[in-house]
Amino acid sequence: MRRIASALLALAFLLTCLRASGHPQKPATDRKVSTPAAGRQNQGEQRFKENCGRCHTAPESISPREVKAVTRHMRVRAMLSAEDEKLILKFLAP
């Protein structure tokens, strides 16, 4: 558990440093969603692009547990609203 927490902190620090140094990141990739909750997914994708896409691309493979931890951490760092956090979480880990 400590290893995961340390890795997440290191990742957050690295991403913060990259953001501060002005290195451009790849734009978020567009995901095609074909589920009944596509409207909610699209809202989550939009919120991800607005809040996270400036610095991050959507991860291709990350466990729901890791998504939850990173999203919670980034809520504080990026000053996300509770609604943004919830929609982004649903987008990244449906």
C-alpha cells in the first residue's frame, strides 16, 4: 500500500513539474462510447478534456482502484468540483 501511495505521489510530483516547465503533452485521445450511459460518459470525457487534457492523456490501462486514487488526488491539486471528480471517474473507470 505504501508503495502505491509513494508511486502516486511521485507521479503527481512529476506531472506537476512537467506542467510547470511548460512541456507540451499529447492531446487527449477521443474515445468512442457506445453504452446506454453514453451521455454521462460524454460529460465525463468533456470534463476530462477541460480539466485534465491540458496536461494528461486518458490512460489506456489503469485499474479502477488506481483511477479512484489519482482522481481523488488530482481533485485537490487541480481544484476539481465533486461533480467533475465523479464524472471523470466514471469516464476513466466505467
